[in-house]
Amino acid sequence: MEREWFSKHPKYGKIAHKMGIPHLRTVLNSILINHIKQCVPTLSKQIAIEKASTEKERKKYGEEGLDPTKFAQCQISIAGWVNEFVDEYRELIEGKKNVT
């Protein structure tokens, strides 16, 4: 229907192949893919730089031999503390708890 309308239109008939949703989809996909191809190398470099910086800082604190199970335990503890904070904050907002 759309293609037919463009092909029969006096001004758009000659460029009907470049009009409409299918062509727009193709063009936008091409733009997006090219943008992703341009950004991925930069993102990879930034990730590598941040990783190296984090490793350097971690070594500064003497954590180069950190046991993965201990690290996981730390993550669980921190998540628990955050959940406790969120629960207490929610109770304060809802008026279920007084500020002490």
C-alpha cells in the first residue's frame, strides 16, 4: 500500500524505492551497525584501561591473591547490608519507623 502510493505519486514516483518504512528500516539498521562497529574498539580500549587501573589499585591494597570464595562472601555481605539499609529507609519513608 505504501510502496504503491509512493510509486504512483507524481513527485515521489522516481524515488519510490527510497521511500517508505522498509527503506527507512534498512538505512537506520545500517547507521546503527556502523555506529556499533566504530564504538566497539573504543569501548574495548576503555574497558582494558579500567581493568588495568583496577588491578593496579587492587595490588596496592595487597589483594592480588584474593580467594574467589572470600570475594563472593564479601559480595554477599555487602548485598545484605544494602538490603538492610533499603528496608530501613523504606520503613522510614512509609512512617513505620522513627528516626533514632
